[in-house]
Amino acid sequence: MPFSAGSAADFFARDAAVVARALIGARLELSGVGGIVVETEAYRPDDPASHSFRGRTPRNAPMYGVPGTAYVYRSYGLHWCLNAVCLPGSAVLIRAIQPQSGIAAMRARRGMDDERLLCSGPGKLCQALGIDGSHNRLPLTAPPFEFARSEADPAAILAGRRIGLTKGVEAEWRFGLGGSAYLSRRF
């Protein structure tokens, strides 16, 4: 079900871990290219792994913006990463999707055919969907984005430790769709 302006604000203006879990099974597209969200990670302002942990900066300012907007940044200067802004200073990293639409465009952008590897990580996902810095601060629920909620079975959602961190590693704020072949890494 697509978001209305009011429902988007209500959905995203919550604790990042709650939103991260609720996004599993949602549909994400950019200009008709996308699929089903199968993996996310939550980041809160009191989390030492969060970009907002030390307060507001020009880089992380979108994390303090309107809930339901995109926070897009470069990871290690190499890969774009897409986050959904939640409560002030918090966001959800979209780690992986199951490709469903625009697969030919994804394959061309990624230079590969294996559907399981097209969007199985935040950098791969952004490359496949064509997400870059120009999408920073755009609403995720309005064109060129399309974000639609789903009713994923809560029993099918797994939780575990986030990936690639040196701080805040004990928080089990990584969520994924159990049994999905499209995760960035198994739980």
C-alpha cells in the first residue's frame, strides 16, 4: 500500500529499530527500478556507530530532516548508501532488496547477470538502482522514489548484529527476511 503524506510521516517518525524491522517486505523503487526490501540496519543518535553520534554536522544534517526522506552518503569514498530518515538524528540503512522491476537496467549498471548479487549490499543496491548524492534529502514516498508498505510476516523477520562496525557492535539492529537468497550476508 503506497504511503500518503500523513501516513509516511507517522510511519517513519518512530524509533529507527522499529522502522528498520517494519521496512522488511516493503517495496522500494527509483524511477521504476527496484524490488522488495529484505535487509535493513537501524542507527540512533545515541549509537556510537551512527553518523549523528557526535552531533549535527553538514554531512549528517539530513538525519535531522523530515522523517521519510533519503539520507544518501558515500561510504569510504567509494559506494553510495541509502538511508530512510526516522526520528531526529536516526536513520535506517537499506542494506539489500530482492530485485523485481527494472532488472535489465540493474544488470547493465552492475555489469552482471546474477540477480542474487545485484542488490545484496548497500553499495550494490545504490549502483543497481542508480542512487547517488543527487537523491539526498528527497522524499522516499514521492517521485522519483516509490515506497510502499507491506504486511510481512513478523515471524519471518530475523534480527542480528550489524555488519562492518567497530563500535556499537552489540546492538542487534540488523533485520532481514528469513530464507531470502538476496541478503548481503546470512544471519
